[in-house]
Amino acid sequence: MERFDVVIIGGGPAGMAAALGARESGASVAILERDDRLGGILNQCIHNGFGLHYFGEELTGPEYAKRFRDQVTKDGGIKVFLEAMVLSLTEDRLVRAISPTAGLLEIEAGSVVLAMGCRERSAGAIALAGTRPAGIYTAGMAQRLSNIDGYLVGKEVVILGSGDIGLIMARRMTSEGAKVKLVAEIMPFSSGLKRNIVQCLNDYDIPLRYSTTVTRVAGEGRLVGVYVAPVDDKMVPDLSREEYIPCDTLLLSVGLIPENDLLNGSKVEMSRVTSGAVVDEYRQTSVPGVFSAGNVLHVHDLVDNVSEEAFVAGRSAAGFARGELSGGDTVNVLPSQGVRYALPQRIHKGEGKIKIYFRVDKVYQGRTVVVKCGEEVIRKKKTLVMAPGEMQNIEIDASLVTGDVSIYTEE
């Protein structure tokens, strides 16, 4: 049995940033990571574009991960358990894990930070019709096979979904000599960053069709083609306009699911919109002493925001372990009128600034974001363009919060 002030589950960008936040606050810290090295998904993201906000320079994923890994491991102040699969987390914060080197681990935690990241939706999750031939991959799996294992997964490719990883793999497959015939997006807008649409599709003349989906696949031993069709405003395909596209590979970029299976049966309140925990501005869940950050909390578009959020969670977890985390009354943050969700979902009354992150439900131009407490407007922010694929934020003064806060857009 070991004991640490803060135990962090997950050693990706969120877990490492949380560990540094907790360690900077003077806590004893342990990271439990199921892979054989720290870094998480960043280790396979060899493209650049990371770190522009956090480090002020453009880095690749492995370079960004190494910056944090070096800080985590430099003085031995943070204990790292690799190849450690967490089996359970009890209400009194007893963490059980298993590792081929350490065996069965039981760790008492003063506080816990959940930083397990997320997983991709598969063909089964979207009920993809047709046979099950070789050649159908999630975009992340194709990225791993290409960037880490050195395999070209196909030569003629269709990509379903315009999430960032799907857009990036369109460019990656093209640079490796494959022909990307189409990126199909079921929504009337992309869920990826605008810069990725420009750099990964437009610059390579890769077509992107909105309001279009793959209706079925064809092939026995190997994929030989897919059928695509436009969808109506209820997402129902028009099969009379179905089109066959020959290809040997289909990549799925159809959404991410926060890895919160560890919380099944727990008392942690979950959000139906984000599929993550409901948290306050400290990133503390409804269970005292359990914090959440990164993609396990809500799916981010920038890893820089993951690091910033997780650093707050780690610092807050250290404060809880020492009995110093301030409590008090909380109020709800209620999204409406164009705002799909806002996070944190609860905030405390008091002093200081609180940054509220939010996503809109469709593309808006020239809208104003409004934050109200009761009937009083406490903050307004004019925007040029807002899209679902890009996280927005607005900062409010906590001293103006007297009751539930609403956040919405207006013309």
C-alpha cells in the first residue's frame, strides 16, 4: 500500500500537466499510465501545429509531449507507473491498478485527477451497413499504423467525418502516395478547425462534401468501394441519389468518446452532452476529491487548452489534499440560444475571474456572446465567426455572480 497526495490516472498531455500543477503546489504525486511511455495520443501525432498558445512556438505532437515528459521526470519528484491499468476507484479514493512490473497496486490518494483521454467511435458505433472487409479503420488507428508502425493502410481512400484527425489523415495519406477521393461529412459544417480544412484539404485539392454520409460498404476479403448519399435536415440519406465510389480503404473520423468507464456505478454526476463529468471551476466533480481534465472531461480541439485546464485541476487537487480548497455555494452555468454546452457547469460565488469555455451548435457570424446572472448582464463579447469545431471562451467576474448564470448568443 502506497499513499500520495494526488494520484493522476492517465499520462497523456492532461495527466502530465495535472502532475506538474500538483507538484508545483507541493504535493506528492503519482501518475498511472497504461501505455509503456508518457505522452498519450501525442506520440503518434507527428504533424506540427501544437504549442502555439502554450509555448508560443509551433511543435509536433512528440515534441510537445517531450517538453512535458522532461519536466515530469527531471527530478524524480513525480512517481510514474507505466503499463499500469487502473481497475477501480473507490469512494474513499483507493486506487487499484495492475502492472506487469509492480503487480497489483493499491494506492491511497488524498485526491484523484481523471485524465484518461478518449477513444474513437468505430464502425459498429455508427451501425455502418454492409460487409466487414479489411480496409476499414478509425482515423486514429490508421494514424498509428502509418506514423509509428510505418504501414501504408491503403491506396484509394474515402474518409467519413471531417474531425481534425480525419482532416490530418487526408493530408498524411496523400503525402504517402495514396489518393484521397472524398471526405464526406454528415453535418452541414465541419467539426474540425478551419486551419485544418485549408491546410489538409484545400491545399491538396481533396474534395469535402457536407450533408453527405457513407450508406454502405462493398467487398468481401478487402474493401472495394463505398456508397455515399446526401442527407436531409433529419440526417436521413436520400438513397435515390446514392453514388458508388471505388476505394480500398475507408477511414472513420466520426467522433470521440471520453474514457469514463472507470466511473460506471460511481456517484460522479455526468453530462449527457459532453459525456464527461459535471465540474466546477476547479475541475472538481460532484464527488469531493475527484477531479477531471482534458478529453476525458470534454473533447478539446487544441492540446494547449488541455494543458491549461489540467494544470488547474492538478493544482486544485493538491489544495484539496491539504484541506485548503475553498468551497462555498455554487450556481449553475446554463447554456442556451446557440450555445451547445458550457464548462464548468457549476461555479462558486466569490472573488476573482472565472473563464467559461463553450461550444456553439452551428456556424455563427457576427454574433454577441452574452452572460447573464438573473436579469443582469455581467459580460458581453462580440465575435466575428464561431464554429462547433472551435472551442470558445469568455471570462467573467465571480463577484458579480449571485445566482445561476446563463450564457447564450444574440445578433
